Amino acid sequence: MHGIWREGNHFELLPEASRFLPAMFEALERAESSILIELYLMESGRLASALIGALIKAAERGVTVMLMLDGYGAMGLSSEDRQRLEAGGVALRFFNPLGLHSLARNLTRDHRKLVVVDGRVAFTGGFGAVDEFLDAWYEVAMRIEGPVVADWVRLFCRLWDSPLTRGSGASELVHGLSTETHQAEGYRGMTGRVVWGQGYRYQAIRHSLHRQINGARHRIWICTPYFAPTFSLRLRLARAARRGVDVRLLLPGDIHDHPGVRYAGQRFYGRLLKAGVRIHEFQPNFIHAKFSLIDDWVTLGSCNFDHWSLHWNLEANQEVVDRRLAGEVAELFKRNFAASHEIDPQVWSRRPRWQRLKEWLYGSLDGMLSRLR
Ligand SMILES: O=P(O)(O)OC[C@H](O)CO
């Protein structure tokens, strides 16, 4: 199954939790037949409790509710919450729980973020069911309707029914799900496709990004919370900037959940700045969103474009080619650039020694991790 471009979809950009959480909860409340949720992070707390409540309510009115969590990312979900879900009729499965397996197997994580309701509406983005998404982290999601939703359902079904997934939820449940394509009147005919990655074994998201960068004519704007780019990505960005494309990165500032990753990525700033890449560090809070805009091509989803995303994780993004949506994403980028600190190449070249030391230290660690197989 390869990502196929499909016409006649509708994509709505939902920046910030205050937009996407109400939209998701409303969709869950209206569910009539099925709810499929696949998440990397779920930890007991306010958001998880609200989600559990909404899922149990749906199950009680006869909706088939399937929740698939990463076995590592869900370690913060208490046994009480797990029991509550199961007792409430929610089918629960975990992808690849940690165990006495090879290192490679334990490092393989399901990093996708997906909610599908009734096979008709889907949401993806960088979100998880942890309280940080309520107000502490800046996140962006997308609401999806149209034929591509069936591709998200297929992606979910394949993993739910895979030998790497465990749990009390019956694996056969997916056999009854419809992957019929839905197209409603009034859709504005947006073109999109679902792309996914499976570590270094299948890298469609990465190859797609590379193709777009190579062919970019006007702009390449990338937002990622964990900027630890591969050599080939850095090379392509620098080449594009040198040939006159407006290349900008929107990255987190001092507020970061893994500051070491930030230092590791900062070791590449000098060369990128020299090539003409502009780097903006977001100031208001931790920007955890993962979205990019290259000319009129948009990609948004789970992929961080770091070594973990590209070498180990299962990832999935929604790609869209649509001028109007691209305009909205451009406006969102501009608002976020305005709330960022732009790195000045001259000032950066004179940064203190302690900063360079941290870049070297965390950079060496990142280099070692990227060579793990
Ligand atoms: O892996 P992400 O991008 O979903 O982010 C999760 C956080 O890094 C957990 O600390």
C-alpha cells in the first residue's frame, strides 16, 4: 500500500489546543458507528480522563471504540485508567510493549497520532493525550474529510491486526470496519495523500520531503520541535537557500522538553545560516508542532524529521497540495515567526564557549544514536 493522491477532500488547519481539542471532542460525541484512536503518548491526567470519559460514553451507546497506544509512550497511563477503559467497553491494544527483545525492536515505536470517527472524519497532528497539550505546549492539528480518510483507516487496521500489537482488544475487530470512500457535497476538491514511514525500512515521508525540497521554487518553511536533521536533509536545505529559495526553520527556543536535542541540532546552525537559511526560535512556549510548507505543498503529522522519526518510528503525515490551505499555513508560519527570535548569523558566530561545548556534547551523543541499528 503506497500513498495515493486523492481528489475531493477537505482539510481544515486547527492551530492550538483551543481549536483542535473541542473539534475532536465534538466529533467523538457525535460518533455513531466507530472511533479509532492511535497515539504515541497517553498519560493519566486531566486530558486522558476527559478522553476516557468520552470514549466510554461512545461505547455505551453502541459505538465500536478502538484505542491503540504505543507500549512505551503509554507507560504513564495508570492501571486504573486501563481497567476503566476496558470495563467501559473500549477495545485496547498496545504496540510493541518493551521486553527482552533486541535493541532494534525495543527502539521501534508507534509515533503516529490519529483519530478517526465513523470512517468519515479524521484528525492528525503532533498531539497526544497528556496534559502538556492542554496549555503548556504549542501544537497544530488538521481535520480531514473525504476519500483520504479511508487510507487512514487502512493504516490503523494494518497495525491493530499486526503481530507486534498486544492487548485485550480483539484483533478481528478491524475486519468489520468499512474502508469505503466518502465524498460529501460541497467539498472544495482539495488534493491530498497519506504518507507514512516505518523506520529505515520504509521512508516515504522522508523521500517525499526531499523531492519537494529539490523542486522548491519559492519557499521551504519547516516547523519541528526536535531538529536533528540528517546530512542529506541539511545538504538539500543549504542548496535550496543558495539557489535563492526562501528557506526558514521554526524551532523551539529555551523552553524545551528535551534541551539536549536542541543543543544537538544547534551544532548545524552555523553552516545553515551561512548558506542563507533563516532560523527562528519560538519564544512563547514549547512548540511541539510538526508541519512544513514548500511552495503550495503542505505536510503535517507525527514526523519530526529527526533520527528517531526516520530510523526507528512508525510515522504518518497528511500531505496536501492546495493553494488556499497553503495560504493559511503561510499565515500561521508568519504569526509564529513574529513570535520568535531570529538567529543573527554574526551574533551566533560569537556565541559563548559553554554553548559550543553543549552542542559538541549532545551532538556527539546524537551522532552515536543515529548510528544504532
Ligand atoms: O515524540 P513526540 O514528538 O510525540 O513528542 C513526545 C515528547 O517528546 C515526549 O517527551
